[in-house]
Amino acid sequence: MDVGYILTQKAKQIGDSEALVFEGKCLTYRDLNNRVNRLANAFLDMGVEKGDHVLLLAQNCNEFIEAYFALAKIGGVLVPVNWRLAPREIEYICTNSQSVAFLVQGDYVPVVDAIREKLEGVRTYICIGEGSPGNMKGYDHLLETCPAREPELKWEVGLDDDVAIIYTSGTTGRPKGAIHSHAGHLWHAANSAIGFQVRPEDISLVCCPLFHVAGFHNFGFHMYYVGGKMVLHRRFNEAKIFEDIEREKVTLLFAISSMVKRLVEHPDMGRHDLSSLRKIWTGGEPFPVPTIRRVKETWPSVEFIQAYGFTEGISTTSFLEDKCAISKIGSVGKPFYGVETMVVDEQGNEVPPGGTGELVQRGTQVMREYWNKPPEAGPTFDEKGWYHSGDLVRLDEEGYMYIVGRIKDMIISGGENIYPAEVEQVLYTHPKIEEAAVIGVPDEKWGEAVKAIVVPQPGEGMTEQEVIEHCKQNIASYKKPKYVEFVEELPRLASGKIAKAELRRRFGEKAPPSSLDS
């Protein structure tokens, strides 16, 4: 069995059931499978073969879903690209992935035209949407002219074959392409369906970008695994989310924490019937404690699940159940169903409860390797097959995990280890602070010092000393910020995570004078 067979099977079993709603368009499982088959046959006619990579540059749309399944059926490999990237960055991913075809949404044709001469390996360009330029094939025209029968192959497509290459955000340099297998995607879909108790009658709203691993795999692909329905949004929009929850009777919603915060604070929050919603699943970045309390107050009857994962592990590594949202506030829970994880010290020994170490993971759900791995990426797996995430995790006495930062982000000041996430959680408890991030900066005396970059709440004024004193009262004195920088907003990656590398570039090279120096 392969990923594509899931859709084939559902079209036979529940063909008349609704599978996908997007901007007024509703596709049944039979409709979706027919469109996927037409595209798969078009790929074959264009010479796409097993193992070929196909780049996709598009915002969320039904064509995104169709391309994924079409390539899966014929053994091709989807390479989705962040549409926020600059032309030079897209060129790098296209060249690094050795893609032979390029699907591009109409809005991004000028971006592709700017780098087209440099993409020597691309044989075919396909434009999604109306008004396809003469030097590209039209997506709709391909579907109109190709048959809806299941594609006939000269090769086998199996569980161990590649199905997608998802590029990381590039926080440690250039983006790296994590190779996902059919087995990994199916394994994660089955685990999610069981672990989150997803039902065939569920209706999921997906508003996170599909090019990101969390977008498609969190209440996305596994909806089709169980035969549910997906309501897809092109981009995140609070008002449209409220409208569709009410109109479509949405039961499941995935959104990163900053999105959830915007939802609970939006003026339309109380103007729509949201009673159909039974689960909210969040992840992608640490969840500020005050926002967790606000969510539980706003949606007391909705099951609130906090998840943690990474691109290399095909999304979910651990999750915190709703019943522990307050009692284990700040935790990312325990390992997810079917996922083998461990927290280890620098020698690879398992860390006991109460200790801190690096989270490692192995198993079917973990990527196979990085595609065309750059030399600076370093070793990916150890000799026992464990993938080393680079995330530092603290275990409490009951085995619940708390992310305390990245190994590379850890601050060493005067020989003491300081974890940015711990300081950030304290900052978020200040009523005047909207957002905050912590980095290490050079310090002549201590080697490194803590610097906080703070976004005040709208209309609030703050002083550096006010921030420092708040931290001093809530954590050990050596962990408090020595420097504070106030900004209007924090830079973010396309995944929604705070761009720590960008913060270090802007604010980390030279520390300004501090009131603590006097």
C-alpha cells in the first residue's frame, strides 16, 4: 500500500462523501480522486517517473492536495516551497532538490520567471490558475485533456519509497530537505487518527500553510485516512475561520499558538456559533502561559491539545492532553503514539526524571535522511539509528517533557547553563508584555549575558529596569536579562516560529550599555 491508495480506496468506499471544501468549491472523494488521477496521468505524459522531484510554489489550494496525491500514486516526490521565500532562496531549493518539474500558482509566475534561466534541471512548468502564460502548461487544461482512470505504471510504488521532501526553515544555515517516505506518512496518519481520536464524521479546518509539515499532517492528511472532511483556507484569517466553523460545523482546528491568541482576542469571537468545535490542536512554537489560561476560559468545553514536533519527525513527537493543560502548564507532554523517543546527555545516556538533555527519536515516522545534505549539516543519526533533534528537554518526575531551548541557543554565563525558554516563560507572565524572546550576547566578564527582546502590549510603556526586576523576582538572579531591547514585532519564520537567527543577527553582535553595568 502507498499514500495514493488511501484516496483510491476512499473514492470506492465513500465516493459521494465530501472530502474537501475550498473557497466555495466542494469536492467529494470521487471528484477529488478523479482530479488526482487526471493530474497523475498528465505527469506521466510529461515524462515524470518514479523518484522524480516536482517543486510546488503555491499558497493553500485544492491543487496542492491534488499534486501531493497525484505524485504519490505514480511514485513521484513532492517538494513544496515556502511562498514567502526570495527568488534566490527558491532557486537554491529547486537546484538542491534536483526537481524536474515546477508547479507554480499564478501569483508567483513573476518570481519563477526571474530565476527560470538558472533552473537548468526543470523540464516542465505548470501554472495553477487562470491566465497561464505561453511558456507554461495550464493546470486546468491538463486536467481537461487527461483521463480520470487510475494511472498505469511500469514500476511498483511501495512503503519504502520517497513521497515528499520538506525543507526546514533554515535556522542553522541553508534549508535542508527532509526526505519522507510513504510508510512515514501513513504511520503518522494512523497514529494521529488513534492518538487524537479522529472520526470519519469529523470536519477539520486547515489554515496553516501546507508547505510546512504541520500544515498538512495536523488534521490534514489523516482526515483522508479516516474518511473525514477538510475545510481548507488559503491563509489565516480570523473572521473567515469563525464563519466557516459556524457554516461547515467544523469539529477540529489546528493553529499555532500566535494564531490561537489572535482568535481568542478577536472581536468576532462571540458573534458566531462555534459549538461544533470539539478539539483545538496547537504547536509550532512555545505557548505563553497567559494565553493557555485565556484559551481554557474562552473554550471550556473544547479539548485543547498542545503538540510538539519537527520536520524531520513528520510533525508530532509528543502531546499534552487537555486534562493536563493547566496542571502541567508549559509542558509539551509525553511521547506520541507509535513514536520512540528518549532524552539523552552528551554521552548518549538516558536522562533520569528531573534531568535535562537532548531529545532523540527513531522509527518509521522519522525522515530517511536529508536530501543532498550540505556539509555543514553534520551527522544526522547516531550509530543506533537515533535522530538527534538539537532540542533541549527537561523531564519532570512524572516523565512530562518541557522544551527549554535549542542546544545552539543555550546561554552559558559564568559557567551556568541558561535556557532561553525558561526566561521567556517568565517574561510572558508580565501583564505589559505582548511577546518576548531571549538570546545570548557577548559579555567580557561572564562570556555571555542574557538579552531580552520585548514587544510591549499595545499602548503600554515599559522600562528596561521594569523587565529585569520582574525576572529577578521569578527566577534565579543569574538568569535575569542584563539587556533589554524593545521592538514593535518579532521576526518569524514561515512556520510561525520566532526567527532566533534573525534576532541574533540584529541584536546579538554587540550589546548596548545596561543599567546593570553602572
